[in-house]
Amino acid sequence: MTAVPLESPFPGELGFAPVGVAIRALLTRLSMAVSVSVQPATLAAIVRPVAGLRFEPGVEQELCARAKSGDRVALGSILRAYGPILYRSVLLPRLGSDAVAQDALAETYARVVERFDQYEWQDCGVYPWLRVVALRIALDILRSKKREMLFEPDDLAREIDKADKGGKATIDVELYEARDMEAARAKVDAALKTLNPRYERAIRLRVLEERPREDVARELGVSVATFDVVLHRALSSLKKTLQKAGLAPVGDKSESAS
Amino acid sequence: MSNKDEKSDLDLRGSGEALGGSGEQELSSGERAEASALRDSLETGSVDAMASLLTAALRPGELDDAVHEQILAAALGLTVQSAVVPSSVALAAEAPADQKEQLAADALRAALDAQRVDHPLVTLAHALKNADAPRPIDDIKNEALLRPALKLPSRRNSRRVAFGATLGALALAAGFVGLYVSSPGLFSAPQAAPAAMVAPPPADLFVPGMVEVRSTTELFQAEDFPRTGGATRRIDRISTARQADLRQNRFAEWGLP
């Protein structure tokens, strides 16, 4: 892991600017690519902590202690580091929509700030605790909206149970991230396997790989106009399948009927 | 094989023997119709129970990959989300679209191109994409979500508040100054102040012929002014009187009569 800037003068006082973001992104790349260990105090004098960076365990523990005692700057550092990971590996894949996932992340932040005084330090670090908070938020949203696909509330409830039991708690945040993203990909694969292979291929090429429709039509050996129809049938078919399983959005009956 | 199937086989054999024995004249019109329907269904590939049995026996087809996956997953105890895909769906994948379906496909293409999330199938497509390869959150967006939770004022908001407060204070001060310059009487004592209480000008500034400092009370002794209201008319009268006084004083200062 790479050392991370900690003693941050950051946010409320210094504010936020795109230039700062660019500088931080550049420093992140440099620090990761060259494995340069930057002294916290030095870097903190220049920039704020970089979103997505990981903390060394001892430093993270110290940050958590400060955050628990009400230090918002320390808590902000923790959330800046782990929030983007929660978004990308936990919230967005399970909720499906950028807007809903961002709402969930905001809610996660609010709940963490509200309840961080209840957090007790564990050797596995703070990320597993944050992940469970995010999962609970996602579960609440799934239950209330009933319009998300692929993941159902029971899936999340099982994940939360598993995390609560502390079965395979690890300090490796990247491992959590990889597992969560793999679980989401497995859901996609399972859903696509229920389709006609032509439909599955059309969705994989056009939606997942985002290839131009002309290319996909050529690959499938049909005209572009026919490909549009095939893709429409493919997505409609997938939607029907998910609806049968009680997971799909039920907004548009005409689409699902076509 | 069930008794019913056995009976069907027997009937079929009976028909065959009869045909072989006495020719086509013995076929009834009903039998002709059935034979015609069977021929049509075999030619068009539509599914008929008996025809399927015969075809499967004579020319067994390939097992559909999706169906095979489903059977295999079930045998291995893996989670399967839906029943076996009907082969009719596979056959219909490339079937011609009617006008309604073509329109729906065009609408989907347009919505996908425009990234319109109000189209349900686009929403589904985004969900698939976000589950398969979720994009990271933008730094600026993340910061905007985090700040309210931490209750830290953003720099932009702080600047806006400071700028607004400064501008407001300046505008207020300028308003008071302007009002004072244009109508100093408004800030003097109320109009009921007795003339005796008004301080005389310093002796060195006094020039003979100048209008002496005086109260505005005398301007409103006329009966046409009500006790309350008529502020504009009062101000106009004060202003007119003060302008006349100023003019008179300047003339006096210059030595004009």
C-alpha cells in the first residue's frame, strides 16, 4: 500500500477547486506508479487527501480515534478515501443508476457522520464497517423503490448478515472491492445466461462493451435496422425474465409486453 | 407409452393399411383436411406433437446452448433464475418486426444514443453496465456529496455569502448617504422642534442678508396639510423652501441684493 497524506488542512477552510482535483489526481498517479512515500506533513501543506487512497493501518486507527472524538477533518479524510470505493463497488452495481447510487452515497456519508461515535476500532480497519453502512442504505433503497434490477433485497440482506457475523473480515480493502465487483458481474452473467444466445450476444456487445451498433450488426450478420429490433427484443426479454423473478422495474408495461 | 398413444399408433397403422389396400378414394374429406394441415405444418416448421415426435426420431436436432446451460446448471445445483428458454424464442430472434415493434426499436435506439434514463429499457441497460463495469464517481461530485454530511461550508458558498453581505452593507450605506445629502431635514429633529432650540450659525460664517437657520414647522402651518400622511408633499415643500434659502444665501454671500 502507498503512504497517504493525513494531516490535512483541507476542506472547510481551503475550499475546493478543479485545479486542486487535477493536482491531487496527478499526485495520486505519481505516488502509486513510482511508489514514492510522501511525508504527510509535506503533502498536506499542498493538497488535500486523495479520494480512493488507502491508509496505513496505524494511521487509519489514529484517524478513526480522532473522528470518533468529533474531529470532522479526520472523518472527512476517511470518507474521502473510502467513499469512492463504496460507490463503485457496493452502491452503483447494486442500485443500477448513477443518480440513485449518488443519493445512497450521500445518505451513507450522513449516517456515518451521525453514528461514527458508535464505531469501535477493529483490526480489519474501518472499511468493513463503512461497507455494511452502505449496504444497509442500499437495502433500504431497494426495499422502498422496488425498481432496481439484478440484485434483490434478500441478496443484500444476506451480505449484511455475513458481514455482521464477521466471517471473512480482512484488512485488504482491495479484496473487498474485487469481491463485490465480481459478485455484481456474476449477477449480470446469470441474468444474460437466461436469454437466447443471440440476445445475450447483442447485449454484451452493444451495452456492456459499448461497441457501435454498426459493428455489432456486422458481427451478428444482420442489417443495422434489424439489429435495433434484435436489441430491443433482447432487452425486453431480459426485462421479462427479471420481472418474473420479481427483480425488474415495473414501470412500463408496454415495453415489457412488446 | 400410454394407452391413448398406443391407440393412436394403431389407428395410424390401420389408415396406412387401408390406403395401401384400396387407394385414395377411400379418404374422407375430414382426413384430407387433416393431411393437408399436417403437410403445411411440416413444411413451415410449426410445432405439432406428432410431427415433433417423428422429426425428433428421424432427424434429432442440436441442443440449444442456452437450454443446455440451464440443464447443466440445474444438475450442478447452481442458481438458475428462470426456466428453460423455449426454443420458439430462439427461432423468433430474427423474425421480421411489425410496425409497432420497429417503432419501439427505433425509440430505444434514440433513447440509448441520447442516454435518456426515462426509457425503461435504457434504465435496464444502464443497470447492466453499472453492475458489470461501474464507473468511479467524479471527485467534484463526491466532494459535493460529502460536504453537507460534514457540514463544512463550501468555499464558493462562503465567497458568495461574504460578497453578498459586503455588497448589501455598501448599498445600505450608500442609500443612507444619498438620502441624507438629498434631504438632510429627514435626519434632523422632528418638525415640532421649536425655533428657539435651533442653534444659530457661527458668527464668522454669518453674512448679512442670509436666511437664518430655521425650523420647517412654519412651512406646515397652513391648514391644507393633514396631521398624518402627505409625506411626498411635505418633502416637496421642504425641498422647495431649502432650495430657495440656499439660493438666497449664495446671492447674499456673493454680495448680490
